[in-house]
Amino acid sequence: MYGREQRVLLRHYLERGLSKAEVARQLGVSRRTVYHWIKTGQLDRDLDNAPVRYASRPSVARKIDRFRGIIDTRLTEFPKLSATRLFDEIRAAGYKGGYTQVKEYVRQTRPAPAPDPVVRFETPPGRQAQVDFAEFHLPWGKRYALLVVLAYSRLLWLQFCARQTMAVLMGGLENAFSFFGGVPAELLFDQMKSVIIDDARAGGGRLLENAEFARFAAHCGFRIRACRPYRAKTKGKVERPIGYVRESFFYGRHFLNDADLNARALTWIEQTANVRIHRTTGEVPRVRFERDERVLLGPLPARRYHSLILSATKPTATPPKYPYPALLSVERRPLDWYGRLAGVAL
């Protein structure tokens, strides 16, 4: 059977003016065939756009073919078996090929696990804020960004600090509440040691909160909530802004000192972060906050929190490494006293 290529060449030769006998000789076909193609109109079709059909490539025998059944059976029973482990097993069964064939076959055979469905959990306005620290490195040392994000509106507050102590956390949260103009009903934290002492919920126990921070929460009027260990997606509304802060604010900028860093961070959240269109909500956080959330926040406390425990913990002077004993007091007596004591006149 003559293919498309020969008919394309035939039409090309005829358009150049070659005789039918010369064309038949060039193509290695009979003149009768040439006349048949012309008579049946096969040269008038749009041969250039006709699909090219190729014969399927014959399968090549591979060394792994005899051992596919073993691999399929093992993967059916234990889907997480590695290609290295399967390679060792079929080699013990007589496989003489290389590891690459095994790795490719396992990759094609074992279906990729379906990703866990991410159910986006939205909270009503005024209900929740999410809190986290993020580490940043500057020429004068390490600093920690304290981020607070209102879960409904995505309104963001940010402050950089030198430490992650409880006093820093409580002072930062009071500044965030002042920035928002109110207090959300609950705050969601990671497993911060300054907030959570122990979390035994996985074993049927309860969450043990730091007593001092619990007093602070009661003073401000919010409930403490904590993510379960290794469940960072629960706190995604503040985890994602950390990357946003790194890329949009911190990266490629130079700062003079801590005061300059925090001043520019405040300008950035006011002029950039809180006035952009949020990709998830499709709205500007500041607009969404003013419209729906501000009026639902709890009132600010009448005064700032004063911790008797943290105030009483003041650094004391370091005692000397080798303390000296107290000096001995010596009683002074006249010389004749010693003579009278010995019965000798002096």
C-alpha cells in the first residue's frame, strides 16, 4: 500500500512538469498506479493536513517483565514499600537487571496518594485572631516578628521584638488590641511555652495553660485556643502572612535599627498590607474590617495589665565567685593586763 508521502511527491513532480512515466520511475511505482491516483482524485485532497499514521513500536522485552507480578502483589499489600526495598526482594528472586528499571516501574505502578482535602474554616467577624512569632535576621542580631491577624477580615498587625518572652507577648497583644480598637473573642496560638504548658488532648487529656497568661487573657477579655501539635494548617491565616511579610516587606530592604524597623513596618501594614485586595476574601482587609468586624470586637480593658509575678522578678546582682568571710573583730587591751594575767609586773 502506497503512503501519503509518495502521493505528496507525485503531486510535487507533476507540478514541476515531469511526465507521468518519469514520475512513476522516480517513485518506483507503475504508470498504471500514477494514472489511478490522478483519475480517482487522490491528488486533489489536502494531503498536507492529512494525519500521519505511524505503526506502533514493537514492545521490547525487559528484564523486569518476569518480576512485575511480585512487585504488584507487594505494592497491593504494602503500598508504601520503597523501590530500593522492592529491588532487593526481586533480586533475591533472581532479577538480574538494574535498579533504574525497578524505580521507573514502581513510579508508574504505584498511584500517588490523594492530597488531603483542605477545608477552609472561616470564622464569623469578631470571633478570632491568630497569633504567631517569626524569626528574622538583621545585621545587628536576630529579631522576632509578632503577627496578629483577625481571622475574618485578615486585618494584620505586626511588631518586631528582640525576645519571645511572655512579657513581650502580652505587651505586643495589648498594642495589637489598641490598633484594632477592640479585643476578639478568642486568640489562637501555636504551642507557645509562654501560653501552653502541656497539651494532653491527643491522649484524652486536657490543655494546661500558663496561669499568668490565663490571668492576662481574663483581664483583656479573650479565650485562649491552641492548635493541636503538628497541625499548622489550623493556623493558616497567620502562617501565610508570615511569608507575605518576608517577601513584600522585609526582603530587599535595609533598616537602621529597631526603631526604624518597627516604624517602617507600621507604615507598611497601613499603606500596603491592609489596603490590598486579599486573594482569599477578594476584599480589602481594612474595608472588610470597618464594615463587618470593628463593631463586634470586645471593649478594650480600662487599663493595661500589671503582672505582679513578672514585676517581682527583677535581676539581682551576681554574687562574687569566691565570697570572703566576715572580718573578725579584735578586742584591744593594755599591755599591763597581760602581765597581771601572768602574775608578772610589767
